Amino acid sequence: MDQYIKTGQAQLKSQVVNDTFKLPTFAPSLVEKDNLYHKLDQTVDDDILFTRQASVEHAINQNIQNHSVYFIECILISKTSWAFITQADLFVQNKKSIDDCARERRHEYYEKPRAFMIDKSHHEKSWKELVVRWGNYEYLTLGGYAGLMYGTRRRAFLGSALNNDVVDIIGNDREFEVLVDTWWRFPC
């Protein structure tokens, strides 16, 4: 395993084909040595209304717990940049019958998770955020590190509005692959 970490390559266990995933140069210092990451390609199960749980509240909590566990210490990878996520908030969309604070989804429905850097504004202020969209869930990243895929430049961020250094590092990358620790797919 150490050879994969040192060379920046990790074997994808979930693939039949012998594929490797190039990890960013941060991997040895931020990711535990023996961790493998894979692309999260699981289809979302966010239809809480059709569950057979004892209560809707219990069903919501269980569903959110089942999906949220993937995103702490996940890695978002794009063409030239990466982000290592340490904190996130979850928002439910398009389910006012379940959550009266749920906002209307104004983007495509993604059955498989996809991450984006999006532009936000309120009144005359504007900023950028990193979000993971998966079905009717939107995970707003609140903390982590961002860096260049091929280089050593990286910066920490805290809060939903990305600081200028992080925006500069991410550059023109707008869409990201979502990689999660393989442990979540193959628990002990």
C-alpha cells in the first residue's frame, strides 16, 4: 500500500478493470497512510416518503446519516485542483412536506454525487462556495484544504464563502469528482 501512497496512486477496488486513481500530492500528509479512495458512484436513495420507518422524523435522520457519512474527509478532484473536506452542512431541497425550510432546487437532479464551485450573491456582495449535490441533498462545504493537483500549493478554508487564496488555487475548475474513503464501501 505504501508504494501507492508514495507514488500518488491508489488502486480502485471497485473496478473490474485495473484502474488507478492519481491522488494529489497532499495525500501522504493529510490522508491516513493505508487509506484507499474510490469514486462515489452510488445512486442516491432520498425518497423519504416511501420508507417504512416508525416515524418520518426517524426516517429523515436515518436517511441523512446514511448519506452524510461519506462526505467528511472526502476528496473532490478536478482537472487542476483538489479539495479535502473536513466539515460540511447538509440541506434538503424540494421536500417542503418533510422540511418546511427546504428550498426549491434550482439545478439539475443528480442521482450520483457531483461537486461544484458555484457563484453566490446577496444584495451587492458575491462569493464562491463548494457544494456536493446528490439527489435532493446539497452538502455545503464549511472547512478543509484546497490545492493544486500538480504542485505543492495548498490553503485551508473555513466557512462557506471560499477565501481568495482558495478561489485562486481552484481557478477555472467548476466541476469535481467525489472520492470517498474505501472503508465506507467495505466496512470492517
